[in-house]
Amino acid sequence: MCLVLGLRSLQVQVLWGRLTYSRFQNMYGLVVSWQKNEPFLFHLVIVFQQLLLS
């Protein structure tokens, strides 16, 4: 029983990892294409993020 639960949670973690990884890849692709098309806006966003984080 415990082994089955462990395997199931492992499967869920793997699936979740794939989901987040593909989402990250999509976001990265969007950012790269956006940076090529709108570099000025992209730098504005970076500056804004740094202001929020500081």
C-alpha cells in the first residue's frame, strides 16, 4: 500500500515537473521573441521588476 502511494506521488511529481518545465520553456520562448521585437519594453519590465524587488 505504502509503495503504491509512493509511486503515485512520484508520478504526480514527474508530471508536475514536466508541466512546469514546458510552461517555463513557453515563457522563455515568449520572452526571447518579445525581446527581439520590443527590446525597449523588455528593458522597462526588467527595470520595473528590479524596483519591485529592491
